[in-house]
Amino acid sequence: MKARTIGAAAAAAVAALAARDLVQKKHALLRNFPVVGHARYLLERIGPELRQYIVTSNEEERPFSRDQRTWIYASAKEQNNYFGFGTEVDVAHVQGHAYLKQRTFAGALPDPHDPQAPLPSAKLLGGPRGRARAFRPASVVNVSAMSFGSLSGAAIGALNEGAALAGALHNTGEGGLSPYHRRGGELVLQIGTSYFGCRNEDGSFNLDKLKEVVAGAPVRAIEIKLSQGAKPGLGGMLPGAKVTPEIAAIRGIPVGVDCASPSRHSAFGDVDSMLDFVELLAAETGLPVGVKSAVGEMAFWQELAALMARRDRGVDFVTVDGGEGGTGAAPRMFADSVSLPFRMGFSRVYGAFAEQGLTDELTFIGSGKLGLPENAAVAFALGVDMVNVAREAMLSIGCIQAQKCHTDKCPTGIATQNPWLARGLDPASKATRAAVYLRTLRRELTKVSSALGVAHPSLITPEDIEVMNGDYESRTLAGVYGYKEGWGRLGPQLAAEITALSTAGPTA
């Protein structure tokens, strides 16, 4: 009797659904195929999960393949991150694949198995321009810009504490410096077009507020964000419903009111005035000051390098974000087709400064899927001094690549402001995983540098890597990206300093 009742109820429910499908006018598929048409929408909804776990091979999935995610997860958990039975890459035929050329003999090398994996920058940040608070970053691998608001407080707290444990820097993102950025990690304060945390009521820049923020937190450098790889040249809108009292206080905006971020800065309008702004911030705070940008037209970079060649004004660092960057939610058009991919974009920017003889006088930072050892090694060979990691850092604290960052429904509590979802992320345990991942990536870079016979990844040259060009031909990085003799290399003094620092042993 009970089974009969259940069956009748189920039949009635199906009949009601069928009737609804037949009379509704929104979906032609459901009017023509009532009930069964819902299967199509179900498959569409779970399609990413089917592809992620069942359909695609270990190397096919994007933006991060299963093999790449597996390496990050295993590294963060201190598990075995080795792979067995050979490569799954069709090494002889994959167009554009990079191959590093190991050396048979080498001089003194650092310990590639040191669990702390110390790997300082080869350059003093702010040193060449004599900034009062210049310093040598202790880690060439640092946490990239991701704002509180885009990420949950729990996620920001975990990343900051993880950066502290690993001795790395943590970029605040343009959303302001929150309490979650105060878990011990040293900071790079990012200033975007809305000047969150250091703005007047009309949205213009306020120097006094900036100085208050810098004085009250462990800020080591300031980064002026011009654009980012996910949505270069595009402003943003923070709906009033998301402007909570906490976010409003941090960003300096009214509670519950829509906040539009302009696409460009109001504090300066060209390269010349931008350099004046840079020098103002550096003089008032003593901190190194740099810019972050994706790469589009090159006139900006060429003019910046030409003005810096006078040696009277200049940025202390340049962060180049590849068009494949993706922590910021963006229109598909911008994510897919605006700004150059990292390798092409960075090589052009580096060339603009190399033509002026400036490459030893500023620090180059790269971002855009550089949290994987092979990508990072190529970046260092092109002339990068440090790499920033964003999505890889998110993966280390539990991101499953659900690709729901723009919906506020991140299932792991990372890219959401939903209190119920965010409560699932334990900042303490995830901080440890973030730290282990950062140290592991540094250790992998030390290992690959040693294989190439050099003591530090900044000593890898464009001639040490070849890129497949067709089935049975390859070219060096220098040849692929048009590097001239000496480009991508540190000057002799910097090379000697970082070699001595890297091989001095634990008592140095």
C-alpha cells in the first residue's frame, strides 16, 4: 500500500511537471519534449564536473589540467608529488612545449632538498633608486593580488598566514587592506583606480590616508595597478548588495551603495605624470613603488623606459600579468582575447627596458600561471626576478576549479562572501598548506636550476631552454622571442652576489 501511494505521488508529480512544461513558453525544448527535456539542462549543469573527473585526459583540461592540479594538491599536503611510468606529454610533437637543457658539470650549488627552500631575490627592491626602505625579498615566489571581497576573509587569512610561514610577500589586491591581511605576512599594498582604503568621498586619491594605512601594517612595497590579465582596460562594479559594513569600512565607501571602479586612474593621465605620482609615494612613505599591468600596445612601455633612462625618476618594479591570468571575474571576450599571453607580453616589456640598459635597475615580477615549476623556469629565463601566484595559491588551500568564482557560490569557501560556505574553510590548516606549497615551488626551482648547473633560477638564460617548433625542430627562447645578446641575464655583479648568497650555506 505504501509503495502504491509513493508511486501514485511520483506519477502525479511527473504529470504536473509535464503539464507545466507544455504550457510554459520560455523553453522551446521543454514544450516539445516535456519532462525528458530536463535531462539536457541537468547534463549542461554538471558538464564541467563530468569533463573534470571523467571525460578529459590528465593533460587536456583548462585552465589547469588534472596533472597540474594533482601536483599542487600533493605539494601542499606534503604528499608524494612525483609521477611514474614516464610523461603523458607527446614530447616529440607538442607545438610550443619548452624543454630545459641540463648541464653535465657545475660549480657550487645550494642544497635542493632543504625543507625551508630559501630562495631570495637576486635584486634589492628599491635599491637602485635609493628608497629609504629598500630590501631584498626573502622569497622569489609570492602571493599575488587577490582582494578581500573577491575572496572570503577565511581565504585571505589563510593565504596571509601561509605567506608568513613561508617568508613570502602577500599582495593585498586593490580592495584595500583588511583585518585578514594582518595574520603575520608582509604585504605589498596594491592601489587600483578606485583607491580603496586611501580615497576621498568623491573617489579621488588621498595621500594622508595612504600614509595611515602604510604606518599601521607591515607594508613593504606599493604596487599601482594599471590593469590585470583577466580584464585589462575594464573597470568593475561592486553591487550595493555586496557592500557590507565590513567591506565599506575597509574600502572607504558607503554601505549598500553601488561602487563603480573606473577603467583608468584619476591621479595621473600619462606616463610623465605617473612617474611624478610614483616618486611622490616613494618620497612620502620610503617604500619601493612599482606598477602592475597586462600588456597591450607597446607605446606606454617604450615611453616609460625612455623617461626612466634619464635616471631622475622611475618605478622600482614592474609586474607583468599575462592575458591567461584569471582570478578576476571577467566577460568572456576579455578573458579570451584582450592582452597578450605572459611569455609574449613579458618578452616585449623586457625588451623595451633592455634597449635602454635598465634591466639591472628594476625588479621584474611575472604573473599568469607561473605557479607551476616549468612555467616559472621559462619566466626566469626570460628575465623575471620573482613570480606571483594566485590561482595556484587558491588550489593549495582547497580550490577545486569549480569555476564559480563569479557567482558567489564557491563550494570550498574561497571565492565567496557567503558565510555558510566560507565557514567550511579552516584558515589555520589551510595556511600550513599554502606555506608548504610556496616552499615546494621554491624547492622545485632550486632543483631545476641545479640541473641546469646554476645556483639560482635568475641565472637561467634564454639559451638554456628550447621550444618545439613543429614536429622535429626547436629554437631557443632567445630565438623565439627575439632576444639580443645578453638579454635575460643578470649583470656580472648581480650574478656574483646571488651565486654567493645561494651557496653560502645555512650560516650565511
